[in-house]
Amino acid sequence: MSYIPKWLLLPLLVSTEFPNSFSMAMNQLEKYVAIYQLDDTHEIKTYLRNDKLFSRQLGSFIFELTPKSETEFDFHTWI
């Protein structure tokens, strides 16, 4: 049995590329720019930068959002 090192095998099993098979026009993305209240203490801000939609919670995270459909998004990149 041959040994395959983890550093070689891992990139084959885990993809870091996310297909963006659904595209949205800028005017469609602009509809999602807002501040969303999750509960009494947490707000999520969505905004556009360089023609991309981002989601942010102050002091916590910033994610690029990529559209899966007209109403669903994936967290694409954590900044």
C-alpha cells in the first residue's frame, strides 16, 4: 500500500474554490444593503464594495456573500 502525505491529499479533498454559477446585477445586490437586527444586541450590516456584497458584525466578522439564487447567499470569504 502506498503512502500519500496529508499535505498532498488535503488539497484534493477540500476545495477552496466556490463556484459562482448564479450571478446578480448590481441593482439586485443593492436590495440587500441594510442593517439587520438579529436580537436586542446583535446587528449585521450588509454593504457593497468593489461590486461585491459583504456582511459584517462590528468586532466579530466580515464575510463576502456570494449568491446561490435570488434569495440565498453563501459565506464565501472571511476577511
